[in-house]
Amino acid sequence: MPATISFFDMSVSVTPPGGHFQPMPLTLGPNWQPNDVRLLFVSYSATAPTGDNAQDVALMMTMTPDPPTGFTQAYAINSTPGIETRGVYYRYLVAGDADTSVSWPKPAGTRDFMFAIITARGVNTAVAPVAGTLSTSLNVGDPTVAVSSVTVPAAGDMVFCLENVPDPEGLWGSWAVSMGVPTGWTPLVATDQSGATYFAYGTNPSAVVIGKNYSTSGTTGSVAVPVAKGAPAFAGMYVFVRPAPDVSVSVGVA
């Protein structure tokens, strides 16, 4: 039967805007083995005032190097005006791997920088992970943020990485909020007061990574993620990984 995918050596970070460079360690994790897959989510947003306090000009920012050395880009969107920079990268670990790091230039006007990194074991290394952006919607005061349905291409595991910061438009209720775990999903890793430690009144910028196993192709359907009441700006990405093929053997007896 196909392998069961497991996730471990997980970390997530939300850092403040200060400083010109954000160092980003791409650690292997203490429990890694060859053929494990290291999955990296990165998200950034920045705005520059236009003179009328509209703050509607997006700023360019990329990793150095981009993609990180040894990683493959599964998905990325690079600072089109009005759109946030974000990306999903992966690396199949091999014997002799060593920890690396990259720098991420942070221009004036940076509002947030977040990343999450996890290891997946039991993944089919012959089939590349599929990744993309998540579409979200939220009205002020809603108890959940609605994540639009994502295609599930085959049997395997879907992983969502959701992040939020104060809404740059500055409307009433403009603050970041804690995020919980939707029904049927498994919490993998999150910042304090989110995920498994969800606090319904948390107002710090937050990030949460959740996963769900699917036995066949289809869709995720709309996913309702619990949130504290507020009006944050959301960024979200997903990655889908397939399990390694059947590795069972048959032993014959003469």
C-alpha cells in the first residue's frame, strides 16, 4: 500500500519590518533522512505612500538567491504592483546535505515578513509537489475566514499555510488576529495563540500551517478557518504532495 506521509521538524516565524536584510535559515531539522522533502513557505508585503496616504504602491523584494540554492520553486508570485510577494519551494534531501541560509532584502515600507518550513517523509519523489496561492474572504467581525476551494489532483496530503497582518487600508477593526484549525484538518505548526493554541481574542500577526489527507482526487471545498474578530489582511499558500508508491513485497514459498 502507499506510504503514509508524516510531517515533523516544523517551524514558523513572523518578524517585524525593522532592518534591511532578513536572514532566513533553511535548516535540515534534527530528524531528517535522505528523500525527505523540505517544504518552505515565504510571504512578504510592503507598501509605499503615494503622497496621499493611500499606500497603494507595492515594493519589489526577492530572496538572495531566489530560489534558495538547492531548492526548486513550486510556486511564486513576484511583486506585481498591488500584489504581495510569496512563494513555495521544496528540496529532496540527500546524503551529505548541510544547513544553508539566504538573505531577504527588506526595503523601506515593509509591513511583514513570514516563513514556515516543514519536513515531509513518505513523499513520492518522482512526482513534483503542486503549489499555489490561496484565495480568502472575510468580513469585519466574521468568526471564520473562508478559504476558496483548491483542486486535489490525486490521493495525498494538502498543506495550507495562512498568515495575516493588520489591514493596510486602516479601516475600523484593522488588526491582525489569531487563527484556529478548521474542522477535519490537522494542526502542524503555528505562531503563539494560533493553530493548536488558538486564542479567540489574539491580535498579534500570526501564521498557521495545517494539513489534511485525501484518499482520492477532488477538491478541498471551501475551508472555514476560525479567527478572532478583526479585519486583517491575509496571505495564503498551499502545497500538495503525493505518497510514495506501494513498497510491499511478496515472498514465495517453494
